Amino acid sequence: MCVSWLSQLLSGLSVKNFTGKRLTNCCFPLMLMFLCSVLSGGLCDDFTMVSVPLGFEVNAFDRDRNWVSENGVFAFGFLEINGDEFVVGIRYNLGEKAANLPVWTIGGSVRVPLNSTFRLDMNGNLVLINNPSGIILWSSNTSTLGVKKASLLDNGNLALLSSKDEVLWESFARPTNTLLPGQSLHYPQNLRAPSTDSISSYYNLVISRAGELALVWEHNVTYWRSYLSSKEAKFDSDGVLGLYDDHDKVVWNVSAKDYEDPSVTLRHLRIDRDGNLRIYSWDSVSHTWKAVWQAVQDQCEVFASCGLYGVCGYNSSGPVCDCLYSDTLQSAMSSSAVDSVGPGCKRMTDLGNCRMHTSMLVMKETVLYGLYPSHDVEMLLSETGCREYCSNDTTCIAATSMNDGSGQCTIKRTSFVSGYKTPYTRAVSFLKVCSVPQAVAAQGARRGGNSESVHSSVGMGSSKKLIGAIALIVLLTISVILSVQILVFSLLYHRRKLKVQTRIPFGKDAQMNPHYSVLIRLSFEEITELTNNFANQLGASVFRGILPNKTPIVAKVLKDVIVSEKEFRVIVSTLSGTHHRNLVSVKGFCFEPANKCLLYEYVPDGSLDKWLFDPREDHNEQVWQQKLDIALGVARAVAYLHSECQKCITHGNLKLENVLLDENFVPKVTDFGLREFLTKQTDSSSESPSERDIYNLGHMFLQIITSKREVLGQNMQQILDQVNQKQKYACGDSMESIEKIARIAFWCMQSQPFLRPSIGEVVKVLEGTLSVDRPPSRLALRHGSMINTEVVTEIEAEEC
């Protein structure tokens, strides 16, 4: 390893060489390699530098050479994943390969081929390049920040610095799967578990907007949380993970078993491949990393701990993984119906390919759950009823019946199943498998007899009886055939009527629980039945239907949608995961190559535009208050979509027609997220989708208070004049609120997106917790203050 004086020598050479002439920055890496080879006899595989200049680069061919921190603990370079695949990042430099764990990787472990180069460009941009094409695989986007050098600090932080050693960019602000001592986690940062393949891991450690730590699987299953909120999470060198409030006081913390042990010099916090969060300490005696704390003590309580088609159980040594299907079951399946999954686990790809009928495999003390996208349906049934329901339902793959007194039966409608098994689990699960073909019973001994003797015993009189018997048999056969045909036609008719009812799990559970919501998948034929052949049209491609339990729903037929089934399922799962008073809930979907539909709850009083533009409406005081409530409700819905969902959802088509009113005049926004998710558009606008939502929201506000569709091109006073013409009942607080809405609407519609308020500011203005300055007189570019949080402007209402 190159000694530190070489770094100091190069630091001096960074200005002038021996002749006094200034050196170009790109020469330093070459000089470094040259001097290392001369002074160290070619043994300088790693080099130690306090910082590297612009022009520094490392390539995968020299992957044995690493840039090492001054204290020698951390190294930066190419890390081999497979024989021809690498990631670039920071690892420990502790000698033994098994101990040199990665602590940060570029782009969350972007995999690159052998002919790749990592470079600090002359413009101050960190780039990862695929040669010889020159394609940039990753960039720090720091070319405009004034970066002059890069440093690998002793704490493992990679920092880009200015000429005054100011930190302009750092890896600590972009964690991947590990937190080092002194590193913090802020919303919306997260740690993502590493994956064994190129597919991104499902496990994440997230910190919510409120500052709560949680371990989640995908975006919809939380299996561990801190239950306390904070400003940020920090990990320190003593082995403590803590949550800190705005005053930097600890509100929650956990500590390692070797807390404050002076013999431990290295620690880190990491989310592992198995989805558990652990604190590790370096044992300098055994030269190994030891887990000294973990978030989930029982590994089987980590959701999907054993992966797809696996069951987490226990033996004498602790948690172990087993497969849902043992080899003994393979004989019951056709060879084409078995796929190898993960570490030897087997699954049936299609129960419809069974050679015989299906049967129910009983798994005691076992809980099964469907993985993403989950199609689990919960109902109240006995253990026997739960088994029979799944057995008779062609869409059921497995079921779990809880024996804890709740009577809960969970039906799995997805073949992606996992689970856990413990001796104290009070549950029985049923797995639908292909039945083992039964041996054909041995044929009995042939009956003896002499046909000639039989014929001889039949006289002339018996011939008539034989003819009569044959006629009777023919008559009975015809009668049976006709009866069977009538019965078949009758059954087909009733089956068609009952098909939707048996397919859709909406029964007494939906009537007992007003919040009962199950995302269901229907065929286009079933949706046709629900909507009475699309007889009741509510709007463009929108039709009213009725569920078997008499609950009205709305079916929206999606046209010209080009999307794969996997993408469509992800979209529907995201949309159905929204739950807000001012959003129309998604109930189900249909995906077929030629037909795609969404099912929504039915909102009875129609769209907002029909109510606003109804000439019979009298603008009395109650109506003005309803308008104010509607504006606030719509704003809250958009705020929920933008900032409160796990994944930001933009509406993309916010307009009066997409706001529905229920019987209590509560606004409910519909059609959210469809334009962004389901269309492949090229947009030349500089606005982001969320910025366009803010603009459309302001436009809607003006339409609400004026009851006019055309409001563009008017200034603030013109808008208020129109309101004044109808405002004989709108005095005092109402008029003040109307002007407040007009003000925030004009700010929302500024032509420059950076002048528009955030959706959170819009909601606070409408709620009255934030005042708003008077906007520019017209919708045009104008710099200046937008929101005034210190002074609440008093608005004088006109006399009635």
C-alpha cells in the first residue's frame, strides 16, 4: 500500500511540478500509478489519498486496485458480483474478502460489465460509463456545483468538495442498504435490502413523513415499526439506533448487546437479504462480523421470510425454510405443471392442467398469505366451511382458517403463496393440489355362461316381451335425453345469472362491515352481466352496474390502453391502496387482451359540473358554504395523493367532471392516476405532473366560485365582480373565504411552476391556518412573495 507521504507529495504536485510549471489535473492519477509502481515494486494494489482531483478514474480491469480512506478502513472501487458483473461502491478494507462487506453502492447496486469506467469528470460530475459506447450508466449530476475534488473520508463517506472543502455532495445522503456511525435517515430516504439477483429486493427500511421507522415488504405490508415519530433517525458509534425530535432529543432508541464496549471499534446497521434489520460489530479476534441486535427477533415473523412457495418453520437449531410442495406431490401433477422455484421449491403453474380432480392438502399449525399483488379475501366461516369454500371456488388456490375464536377464513386467489408454521399457531391451512390418480379396481372374474343354452330357453312368447322391453328402453332413453337437455339448459341459464354472485365475494360481510373492501378480478362477461349489457351509461365509457348484494357500482371501460398484465396489476394495486374520504375507491378490475375495465364505488349525486352549471341553483348562503367545503375536499384529496400515499400518485386529468358528489355533498375525486400510469405520452412541457395538478386545481377553484366554465384571461377583480353579482347571501366570513380561494387559485395558475404553492400550502390556506398574499393581477410571470405565514391579512367583507 502506498504510504501517506506519497499522498502529501501528490498534494503538493497538484499545483506545480518540479520545473515550476502547472500540472493538469488529469495527470495526477497517471503519476500516482507510476510512482506507486516505482516506489513499491509494483505491489501497490491499493492507494491511499486524502482526496482525488478532477480527472481521476478507476476501471473494472483494474478492480484489484482500490482507493482507500486515509485510516485504511474503507475502500472504493469495482466490486465483483459474478464473473462478468460488477457494482461500484464503498466496502470495508479489513483484509479477508468475507469481511469486506459493501456499505454503499452506486445507484443502489447498478450492475455493470467488465468494460466500465468510474470517473470524476473535469466538470465535477461523478459518472459511471459503459465502454466503448460511452453510455453513462449513472451520474451524480453535480457539474454545476463547483466540485474541485473528491474525498473518501475515514467514516466511509464519499464526498465531493469545493475549493474551500465545502461538502457539495455525499454518499451519506444517499444510503443504499447500510447506515454507518454518524449517518442519518430522513424522509423520503430508505434502506433497501440487497438481492441475490438483478431484481430489486422487496424489503425496505423506510422513514415516514412523520418520522416513524418501519420495515415493509413492497409498499403494502409492514412487519415491524418504531411506533414513535421524529425528525430523523441516527446511528452512532456506540451501537445505538435512535429517533430524534426537532430539538435533537432522543424519543426512541434501541442499542446493541455490546453497547459502549470499548473493544469494539467498527459497527454498522444493515437491512439484510432476509428482510431483517441488524446491528453488526467487528470482532477483531475472530475477524468476523457479529450480529448484536436485530429488529424482528423471530425470523418467521418477517413477511415472506422464506420467499415464494416457502414456509418458515422451526427445528432444534431455530428457524428453517421448507417448501409448500414436497417431492411426494410431484407424482400427482403433470410434468408440464411443475416449475422449479428458488431453492428447490415446487409450484403448480396451472391447476387446470391436473390429470385428475383437485384435492385439498391440509397443513396444520400453518398460516398462508398471498404475496403481491395480493388477492386475499377474508370472511367468517368455520374450518370445514373454509375448506369447502376454497374447494368449490375455482379461483381459490389456498385458504387459512384461524382457530383462535375469530372464525376468520382467508381465501388466496393468487398462486404466489408463502407462509409460516409454528407449534403455537392456532390455524389450519388448505392448499389446493392435483389429486393422486386412484388405481383402477381389478376386474371381477368373467361370468361364465353358454349363449346357446340361453337362446334355447327363449321361446316365441318371450320375443314379444323382448320387443316391448326394447321399445320401453328406447322411450325411456329419449325421455332421459330430453330431460337432461332441459336440465342442462336450465342450469346454464341459472349459472349465467349466478356466475357473478358466486365469483364476487360480496355478501353478508359487505353488509355487516361498511369498510369492507376487496379488490376483485372479473371477466368482461361478468362485467357485462353486472351492467346489464352496459345499458345505463353515466358518461364516456362509464356505466352503472349492480352487485349481487344490490350495491351499485360504476364500470369504466378503458380504451386504447397498451400495457402488460403485470404492469396493469401493479397500477390497480396502487390505486386500490388509496383510502380517503374525498376519493372514489377502486373495487375491482378486468384484464383481458381486448378488454380492460376498472370498477369504482357508485357516487349518487353526479359530477360537480352538473351541479355548478345548473341554472336552477340559487346562490344562497348554504350553497356558498357548500362550494367552500367542496374546494377544500378536492384539495385534501390531491394532497393525499401527492404526499400521503406510499408512492406519489398524480391525478393527471383534474377537472369538474372528475369530481363527484355524494348524497351529503361530500366531493369525491375519481379517475386519479390513470393518465400517468396507462398512457405512453411524450410531453414537451417543462411542468411535472404534480405541477400540472396544482394548475388544474386553481382553474377548478375559479370555476367553483364563479359557476362559470370559462375563467381564463380574467384578472382577480373581474373574478370577484362576478362573485359579487351573485353574492347577496355571501357576506362576512363567506365572502372572506371566497376571496381567499380566488387568491390561492391565481397563485396555483401562475405560468411559472416555481411560483405555484405546494399542495400542502393550498390546503392550509383553505383551512384558514395560512394566509395568502394578493397574487399578480393577471395570470403571468411575476416574482415576489407568495405565502405570508406571519401576518394574517384581514379582508373587509362588503355589506349585505
